[in-house]
Amino acid sequence: MAVTELMQELFFNPINVALLSVCVFLLYKIFAGGRKQPEPQRPPELPRMKRRDFTLQDLKKYNGVDDERILIAVNGQVFDVTRGKKFYGPDGPYGIFGGHDASRALATFSLDKDSLPEEFDDLTNLNPEQMESVREWQMQFREKYDYIGKLLKPGEAPTDYSDEESNAEGDKKDT
């Protein structure tokens, strides 16, 4: 008789039914739901690239396909955007910029291959608003990604960077 009274009290009292449901749910979560799938491992981050200067031809191989690094030049500065592979990688929405000088494309808000120069682009024919846009993009890249070096003009000699200069003020610090 005591068992039937206990069963009636458990199943016919709404508060007890709610508490029993919570207990069953928690037990399920502890024993069955506690087995998590292992998270997919991310590939290890590449070590920071040593500072150097690039010609447009040098830059082309760093497109995320020919080399796993992705470099983009903006207003004469070259940035390692490999961390942003989902955006600048071959399958990303801005993958077209990888391995190129993206200054004109960013200034004109263009994702056309025609806006990526095959030869050095001095940007002299951009209007003041477009040049301001390029400078803003340059600042954003400088804040978010590692500055690697500069984009060389034809005939310009590369800078000889020493180890001390690679940590010069204005570099993005690793945190």
C-alpha cells in the first residue's frame, strides 16, 4: 500500500512531476549527454614571418594556394593576413586579394580581377576620397595583422631589416 501511495504522490502532484522531469533530464545529461565529440584540431599557427620587402612578383606566391601564407599589400605596406584565411584565403569572400596589391580594389570597393594591378600601381589617379579610404584600410590592416614589409617600386632596393627593427614601434604586438 505504501508503494502505491508513493507512486500516486509522485505522478499526480504537478510539482513532483516537474521535479522528477528535471532529475531525469539532469541524469540524462550527466551520463549520456556528457560525452562530447572532440573538437577538430586547428592547424598550428605559422611562426611570424621575418620582415622583408616584396615586389609584386614576389607577393604573388603568397596567395594561400602556392604557399600557405597569405600576404596582401595596402598602400605600399605588406601584411600577413594568414590568420584571416576564412576571409582572404582561396575560398574566402576576399580571396581575390591574396598575393596582390589590394589598394585600388579597396579604394574603389571592387572585387574584380581588373582592379588588381599586374604592375606597380602608384595610385596617383585616385581621387581624395579614394585615397582616404586606402589609408583607412591600411590602418585597419596595421591594427589587425602583422606588418611584414613594404611593396617595392620598380628598381627600388629592398630594405635591410635587422632583428631590432622587426620589433619597432608601430608593429602589431603579439598578445
